[in-house]
Amino acid sequence: MTRVSLAQLTPAIALGPLDGRYRADAAPLVDYLSEAALNRDRIHVEVEWFIHLADSHAVPGVRDLTDGERASLRGLVDGFDADTVARLKEIEAVTVHDVKAVEYVIKDRLREIGAGDLSELVHFCCTSEDINNLAYALGIKGAVQEVWLPRAAALIDALEAMAADLADAPMLARTHGQPATPTTMGKELAVLAHRLRRQYGRIAHAEFLGKINGATGTYAAHRVAVPGADWPELARTFVEGLGLSFNPLTTQIESHDWQAEVYADIARFNRIAHNLATDVWTYISLGYFTQIPVAGATGSSTMPHKINPIRFENAEANLELSDSLLDGLAATLTTSRLQRDLTDSTTQRNIGVALGHSVLALNNLVKGLERLSLNRAALAADLDANWEVLAEAIQSVMRAAYLRGVEGMDNPYEKLKELTRGHRVGQAELQEFVRGLGLPAEDAERLAQLTPAAYSGAAEALARAEAQAWGAASHT
């Protein structure tokens, strides 16, 4: 039996999930990190370099451009569409060179508008990497600032709102998986939000570098062709005019160190988000959170009572995929043999995939958090079953009393260890122990009133302060 070839179906079947099952989440990145977006940005760089050279009068004999010529050239970028994509593909089939195809498309436009006399100013003194590094920088900057950062901010928004809302919800902490000094759910979420917020700030202030200095970064062709021009200054003003930071010293390629920095920061954000996913998954398994059912949705194919924490599990997997790619990108892109090799060409084409898995994960985390409801009764029951966590409070009061000169308060840790280690201690046993210590009346009364639910220190205030700090900051 011969099967139908899925590769031959129309419309085309996606090979990967980001272009198939999860297309809606990843689609915004297409405008910045797809092959088509790269070619549009290449045209943008070539056109602006052409205009920059003409306006600067750096090259003798080049006439002034008319407003119409400028508008028509920039129209190649603003009107970049499926026809342009097809035309570039058609030319590249002959040139077997993507940047050369871009050059020819611009020259075609110049001839169409009667400006063919200026065609040799296109790609003047440029190597392909002069165009590529700037095009990639523009695409990555756009993807990070216009797509990734807003998704990251949305996650922090959701987390900070939960931290504030649950700031006063006392919860048994677990260190090494065992009952420990109580906290509040809001404070624990605020810790994760604070960690994410720091990385967000680093990424929001990232530098996106570019260069345009010739075949080996020496302006050699520039100086031979036009000796009198200040080419480093022309390059700097051009790169900065594109909204990028200027890298003044490179080989043939821009060194990509800034990319490694950005990817490392995003990977770190991802890892903290992964920690969020695993913690919330655990809180769900403990019964601290219940998941609000989605009408019509199936939780388990065979167990109808279940609502699986799929948003958080999906996020875990996609964050891991994203980081494996981001780590690989950062490691590969910082090395180029001597003045140039092409490993970066293949590597950089996967930036969209790396960010796509991250964006998908962040979207899932936000959706997952929105479907959670805190089970305060479960938190209260857990606290009430673990009175031994007050041992820390009792020994701390004893230490303070000892330092004030109260007799009989020495070796508090050992006394509490004998009482609590290896077996459960309830309210009655602890209160009896406290009564027998001989503490000053004020200390004894304070401990008599203490419960696990009330023993959360400044947790509520810490959670609210974190939420206020994020709310007061600008996230644009």
C-alpha cells in the first residue's frame, strides 16, 4: 500500500510545532526573525546606506536624490510583500547568493524610477556581512522589544498580581521537601517575580550592535575608492541612525558578543520561569491550588475527575527547548575562525525558533496562572498539622532572653531538638514545653499566642512591596 506523501499536500504541512500546532503563539516573531523578514531588513539596510552615502556627499560625483526617489526606494521596505519574496527567490536561484539578490532588486527599482545612473552606489564598499549583521541586529532587536519583552512583562504582571492578592495567605514552607518556617503564598510568588524582574531589566536595556567596515573590518576598499572621506565616522553615524550601537573594531563579521549576552539573559529568565512552573506544579499536587475548569475541556482521556497541569508542563518543556538553543547560539556565535567563517550564517537562522519556544512557554504560564484558585483550607490544614515548625521561634525567644541575662535559657537548640526531632509535636506539647521554660511573662505570653499560621514574619509586607515596586516601574 502506497501512502499519500504529506510533503506534497497543499497548503504545506508544517514540519515543526511552532509553524504548526503552536503557530498562533509564534506568529508575531515571523515579522522579525523569518527569512522573509531578514530579506526585508537587508533591503532596509542597503537602501538606507545608499541614501546615507548620497546625503553625505562622501562619494564624489553622486548627485542629490529627489524626494520621489527616496520614497520609492523606501517603498521597497514598506511595501515588502509576497511578490517581493518571490522575486528575491527567483533572482537567488540564479545568483545562489541571498544578499546579491537583494542588491539586484534595489538596482531594478532604480532603473524603474529612472535613477539607474546611481545603481553602482548600491552595496558600495560593502561585504555581505556588512548588510547581514545589521539586518540581524534590527530583526533581533524588534523581536526582543516588540514580541518577547511584552510576553515577559505579561508573565511578571500576572505573578505580581497574584503575589499581592495572596500576600496574606499563610503557607507551610518546605525546605529540602520537609516542613519548615511558614511563609505566605504571596511572598513565595513575589520571590520568583523579583527574580524575573531583575532579568527583565537586563534584557530591556540590552545593546544591539552593528558594523559596516568592509571585507576584513579595515575600510580598505573605502579608502582606496574615496581616500578623502572619514569612513569610520560615516559608518558610526549610519549604524547609530538605524537605532543600533556602533561596534568600531571587528573582523569581517560583527563579533556577535552582544547576541551571546542577550541570549544568556533570556535563557536565565527562562530558567527562573521554569522554576516557577515546577513550583506551581508542586503546589497544585499538594492541593494548595485548584485549577479552574475550562468549559468543554478534557483533563484526562480516561480519568474524568482530573485537570492536568498541562500549561505548566508545556511551559517546562518549551523553556528547556528554548534554552538548549539559546545556549548553543551563545556558544557558537562568539567564535569565528580567523577573519570569517560561515558557522554563524546557519546558526543565526534558528534565533526565531529559540525565541518562539520561549514565547510559547511564557504565554502558557500566563494562561496557567489565570486558571488557578488558592485553596486556603488546604494551606490552613497543613499548617495546623505541623506545630513543630514553631521550634525555631521558641529557641530564638530563648536565645534573646539568655542574652538579656535570664537564667535557664542556655542551649535552646538542644532542648528543642530533643523535643521535636524525629516525631510529631502538637499544640498542647509545645505550649506545655513553653510553660516549663521559666521565660519572662511577656515572652511566654507572646509564644502562647503564636500559631503556625501567624508565624510568617514580614512575608505579607515583603510581597506587597515587591508588587508595588513592579507597578511603579515603566515596562515600555
